[in-house]
Amino acid sequence: MRLAGTGAFVTMVSMTDISAETARNVPLVTDELIEQRVQALVGRACTRQVWMLFLYADHVQVPLVMPIADYPESPGGGNAESFAASLKEIADVARATQVIFVWERYASDSLTPHDCAWARHLQRACTGEGLPVRAQLLSHKRGVRWIAAEDYLVA
């Protein structure tokens, strides 16, 4: 599936590292639970891609995990806005009310200006589409780390 306006191709995968029953019965109501779920599903980085996990209104994860390996280098030029509009359509079909982004790249756990730019632009674009971003995390060569809003929401 091509993500409209971005040139990126989407591969949809089912959740396999946790059971559907666990996903259905363990709402992601804390940052720690989200980080544990991302560690279980995505884990340590091995390539450059972004993953999307969606949540229902009751914070239960939608049984859909969406990695995109060839998203644009820059969030500028309308890329983040096109991406967010496509994600909003997917969320509406899936009845999801929030999205979690996992930025995967095989490097250190330090955030780069590029990481921060994508996180910031996509946060703002999703907010503009009415799709709240519940969390953003970084999958790096040693594991997974939380990306706090103050790390990327700068003027």
C-alpha cells in the first residue's frame, strides 16, 4: 500500500510477539506499559523505519502494527501533513483514537536534529488532523527509549 502523497510504501503486519489476548486485556494506560509493549513488538533497531501503533478510546491497542520503511528524508514540504492525513484515514477505519510512533534507526539512543524534526512536525500535523499522538519512542541499536515532548517540541 502506498501512503498518499509521501511516496512511502506501507506493510501491515499482525502483532506476533505478544498474544492477542494480552493486547486485548492490557490497556496501555501508562508510559511504562507503552514502552514495554514497544520493546516486545519492535525491540532493538535494525533498519531505518517508523512504526505506528494505534489505540482505541479505552487505551487498548488496535490489532494493527504498521511499519513504513521508506518514509521521506524530511518532514518538510508537506510530507508530515500528507503522512498525518493518511494516518487519520487509517485510524478512522480502524476506529482508533490515538497513535504511537516508534522511530527505528540503527544508531545510538541520542536524539538527532532529524529525529526531533520528524517527531515535532508529525506531532503537529496529527494534532491538526484530529489524531492525538499518545507517545513517541526511539528504537535504537541497544533497545527502546521514550521520547519526551520537551525533547522535540521546541519553537
